[in-house]
Amino acid sequence: MRRVIPLTLTALAAALALTACDGGSGGADGAKSKAGSGCATGAVALEVGSASVAPAAGDTGEVPVSITNQSAPCTLDHFPGVVLRQGDRSVKLPASEGAQAQTLKLAKGASATFTVSYTRGADGDAKALDAGTMEVTLPGGGDAKSFPWKFGPVAAKGTDSANASVSAFQQVGD
């Protein structure tokens, strides 16, 4: 019986310590967890990789985006920000259903990746988002980095949204 109380107190202290680490970080807006520690777009190389393009309306495609840290160690926390733009129309993509955000620390030269998944819309469909660009932001701040969207129209999902989402960051390599 004597061991139960110390173990319970230890578990309670550990739980309180973990909740104190949050500090009101991130949330859905992707704010950085600690001032100056987030990976900013200006301190990393962003590159859109070879996509698994959706060939026809209703098909699903995936567009990988790689991040390589070119500066001091930094942290990727929460989810990347991705906006698809068609002229004046823009749609911010939500996190993929069921995706769990994780915190990744990137040393100089280390890489991570995330994926934009989308459902192709029909050519000429006024509800589909015929995006021309994809803008990427990171939780650490910095200006959005734009890439051409060459993967066809994105199917509509409700009013003013697209059937597309972003995955959580994943570490690349060891």
C-alpha cells in the first residue's frame, strides 16, 4: 500500500509537467511554439516533389513537399499552412482527417516532408477550384512560398472549400 501513493504522486507530477509544456502554442493557426525556435520559410529550402497526379475527375492525387533546414536548428510544430489560389479565390487546406500533429526538431541539413492530398475535379466545373498556385507557410513564420499548381482542378467540397488536405510533418531519413 505504501508504494501506491508515491507512484500516484509521481504520475500526477509528470502529467502536470507535460501540460505545462504547452504554453498556449500552435493551435489550428499553426503559430510557433517558442519564439525564434520555429522553422521559418526563409531559413529552409522548400521543394515540391514528383506528384502522384489524379488523372481523371474523382481520382485522388498526392503532392509531396520537402523541407530542408539550411540554418540553425529549428522546430516544426503543428501543421504546414497550404493555400490554393485561383485568381482572387483562395482556399486554405485543412489537416487530413485523423492526422496527428507531431513536433519535429530539424538540425541544419535535416529534412522533413508533408503531403497535399486532393481529389481531382471535372474540367470546366464552375464549383471546382482550378488553382494556379499553391502557397506554403510554416509554423515558424516567414513569407509564403508559391509553387505552380499543375495537377488539374480540385473538386469542390461544400461552399468555398476544396476536396484537399495536408498531412502532418514527417521526418526524412534517420
